[in-house]
Amino acid sequence: MARKVPGNTPANVAAQRKAVALKYEAERDLAPKVIAKGRGHVAEHILETAQKNSVPVYQDKTLVNMLMALEIDREIPPELYKAIAEVMAYVYKIDKSHGQIAAAKRLAAQRRRNSFF
């Protein structure tokens, strides 16, 4: 009889998933802090919360593994500054494009309102 080997089923992939949430307030923090981290269902919850709140998600397996080693509410160490700067640049780019889209939608709505008069 052949032995079943678990593969990349959706359940196995979800159980292996990891997620780390960072927070950075430039006026208050010296560096970004880990505010949540987890595997499996916890990771899924972190990702769902990010999606519901329109928080961009950056995927990097190596970086998430390094961040998983940090304690909650601790600033990232200087060794990770460069990698986190790349994440922040990505988030800035996403936020900027979303801002431009939102501004275009507001302008289009304003034009529609004005066209009725």
C-alpha cells in the first residue's frame, strides 16, 4: 500500500503561512515595531485584517522569517533597516497610487454632480 505524503493542499499551505504586522509612527518611533505575528490561522487573521483595512501586504519569505524571531512591541534591529526601507517604499508607492485613484474618483464624482446643473 502506498503511503500518502501531504502535499501543497490548501489546508497545508494555510497552516504553513506566516505573517508579521509592523507599525511605524515617524513622530514617535525610532524604527518600525512588530505589533502582530503568527502562523496558520493567526497569519490568516492578520492578512484578513490587513485586507479589510486596505493595508498593503508585502510578501518576502526570508524577511518574514527574520521578523518572526522578534518579540511583539519591539523595534526592528538596525540589521533589518534596509529590508524594511524597501517594504516602506513599496507601501508608499501603493498608498500614493491609491491616493491618486481616490482623487480621480472624487474629481469624476464632482464633475458628475456639476453636470446636472
